[in-house]
Amino acid sequence: MRQLIERRLSATRPAADPTGAALARLPESVAAQWFRRPLVPAAVLVPLVERAAGLTIILTLRTDHLVDHPGQISFPGGRSEPEDAGPRHTALREAGEEIGLLPGSVAVAGYLDPLAVITGYAVTPVVGFVAAETALCVDSCEVAEAFEVPLAFFLDEGNVRHTERAVEGLTLTLPFVEYHFESRRIWGATALMIRNLTQIINENKH
């Protein structure tokens, strides 16, 4: 599976204009109503762990006191800083700060599509592989818990729940999805990023 993912992502590059690329994926009316201010570039790491039973995805539960997305399940990440040399640098820096992943412990495979998030960010997902023996060190100020979900769970179409979202009175017909793993609800931007990855993996697979 790792070889397949690396092959599918090998030619991907971060968008030169992540804000423009993220907004271009939305209907013009939605972009105009949801995002009246310029989006802030950001990045997250999609960490894939190589376990004996198969790949897993590391996810985090955000603490309840955070301003953006409190109490939600997300990938480690955050806004880009002026000193960051691109989304890869941002994602690895934030993953180090939030869950203690050192940049040298992540083998970056490529990038997913930039995503416009309702809190005002244009997020570039960076996919990377992490060895099973890599230890995490969670920053309790930002992360209540880090946990893993088997990639096979997300690849199973039976676990995909299609939903709609309404923001500011506008109900969207975009392909929103969510997943329910054990007692956890994985939704919003995180679910869309996972869906993007699984579609890349499954494309012409058979």
C-alpha cells in the first residue's frame, strides 16, 4: 500500500497559489458568501503509520479551549508563518509542536488538494509516512489526545456517510462526508482530506 500511495502522489506539488486553488474548488456563489476576507495559507500533516496489520492514520482531538475548531478531530497543522519555506515546512513544524514528530521521522510522499476551511484558511494537506516505533509527545495545550485509525476503515465505502452542510442559511450540495469510528465523529475538513486521499488510492486500482 505504501508503494501505491507514493506512486500516486509522486508527481504532486504544492499549489503556487493555495488560496486561489482552494477557492476554485467551490461554486462561485459559495466562495463569495463563505469567504469574504482573504484566506490565510495553512498546512496539515496527514501522518500514515506503518503497522504490521497495515497502515493507520494519526489523528488528534483538539482541546476544548482553542479558538478554531475546539473539541474537533483534526490533523496536526496550522497557519503558515513567514519563515516557513512552504506547506511542507509548515506541516512538519506544526506536527513537531503538536504531537512531537521530528521532521526527520516523516517521509513526505506528496500533497493533496488545497481546501478552503470556513474559519478562513486555505489548507494544504501534506502526506507523510511515519515508522511504527516513532514515539509521540502531545502538547496538552492544543491536543487532548492523539490516536490512530486503520486506513482500511476509511477505504471501506461502507463507512462513508454522505452529508450536507448549511452555513449562514446556505445549504450546500457539495460532496461532504463524515466517518464514525468507534465513538468518534470525524467530519468537516478532516473528513474531506481523508476522502481525497482514499479516492486517490482507489482510482483505477482494480
